[in-house]
Amino acid sequence: MKKVSIVLLTAIVIISGLIPSRVYGENNYDKKLEEAILKCKKLFNISDKYDKFTSDVNSYDGVTNFYLNWVDSGEKLNTISVNIDSDGNIVFYDSYSPAYEEPSSKLPNYTKDEAQKFAMEFIAKVDPVIAKEIKLIPENYPTSSMDTQYYFNYRRYINDIPFPENSVTVNVNKYTGEIRHYYVSWDRKAVFPSLEKVITLDKGKEAYRREIGIKPIYKTNNYYYRSMPRNGEEKDYYLAYSIFGSSKGIDALTGKKINLSYYGPYYGAEENAKAMDSGTGLTPEEQSSVDKLSGLLDEKSAEKKSEGNIKYRF
């Protein structure tokens, strides 16, 4: 798999190989970046008061992502970071205050239920499709009164069946109700099998007993101290019935034994009037980033023209 990584740092381009200038602009990176900036500004209500803007572009395995950052040097506005792909899907959003302010009270202004409502409203605004396919994962850990945020984790469900590999996380400020963090791990091209020919749960249980079964195995409580006794005492061993070896399951269509594999989540002002007069909706900082990408080749065109020997550096 080829990888093209473009970092917008300076306006220097190094191209290895002779590539005719007429092929520049075939990928429309500049147009895609402009669209990404405008969408994020509208979606997250990002004003033109930010005087610093940077962007990185990364293309890997046919997927292009734009990493956008808005910073207010006066530290009056939250710093905002967004990862958005070339199809307009938001992968990551983060908003934080550069100047931390201690809450005036330990009691939050919003309850957890209210914050969860804010989280779901945000998800529905960012991606309505995802919002319809997730369920909240119940928490199993204690919360701290010192924490200024609520944390919500969601899992993808298809036909009321969980798909743990796809998930969404959202953090909500307890005192302002603002969304401080959003991250989604989602396979948008996934095609899930139909439920029409699946075996019943009872047949699945019987197949599990027949095909896999459970066996007695010895275990120890001292997981981190297997080579020596802890506190001078003998290690605690116990006997349990369990599956031996790697995780196994039953294919819901065939009833046969299969190995279960898990792949984790892909586990981010002064010239405002002039910008508005230009009609693009971009500030000078944002327009500069777009201009630097104008004319760059897409990955396939670059490989074709230079036989794979091309690099871009900004």
C-alpha cells in the first residue's frame, strides 16, 4: 500500500522524477480542503475571529483525511481541532480552552442525563446515520467529583446485534454543556449478513457445547507475578472450566466452530473583512492552506506519472 503524506509547513515542494506541469490539479486537493474547512466552520459554528489556522493532509490506502486546527492567539476562544475525510465525514473533534478556569462549584450545572442528551444531539448533527445505529455502553467505573467532564461511550448495533469494532466517544463539559471531544471509529463500507438463515440461539448453544465445549484448566490470581510468590506466600492457584487457547465461537449460519478475531478501532482577525469580501467564506489563513494544495497530484496519478517515485513536502 502506498502512502502520501502532505504536511503544510512551508511553501516548498520537492518532486522526485520529471512530471509534466499539465497533470497538476488532477486530484483537487485544494477544492476538497476548502469544502472541508467550510463544512466544519458551519457545522461547529467556528467564527472568523481565529487568527491562526493550520492544516495537514494525509492520504493512505485510498482514504484522504484533512486535519484542521483553529487557534486564537489571544486565548479568548477555544482551540478547535477536527479530522474530516474527503467525503465530508467527521472522524474527530476536539475543543478545549487554552486558559483553564477552576469551576466555581463542585456541583455541575448539568446532570448526566442532560449531558447525554447533548451528546446525542451532537452526534445526530454531525452524522445522522451513525446516530441511528448506536447504543450507550453502561459505565462500570466510578466517577470523580474533580472531573469537569462527562464521558459517554457508544457501540454500533445492526439489527439489535452489537458490532463492538465500531464505536463513538463523546465528552461533555459538566458546567457549560459544551461538547469537548468526539471520536468515531466506523466502517462505512461494511456489509452485514442477513438474519434470514441464521440458526436459533438454542441450536447455537448446542453447537457450542458440541464443537467447542469447556475443559478444566488451572489458573493463578497472581497474573503479574507468575515467576515468584507474592509477599513470600505461595501463589494462589485455582481450577476452572473454560475454553483453552484462543477465543472461539459458532458461525451463526453454519453452526460450525470458528476462531474469533478482534480488530480494534482505528485505536487528530484582523483581515476578516477582506476574507468576507472575497466571497469564499475563508479567512486569509484558511485560504493560504487551500492555495498551497492547489495543483497537487492524487496518489494514483503521481504513481503513474513518476512510476511511484514522488514525494511532496510543504
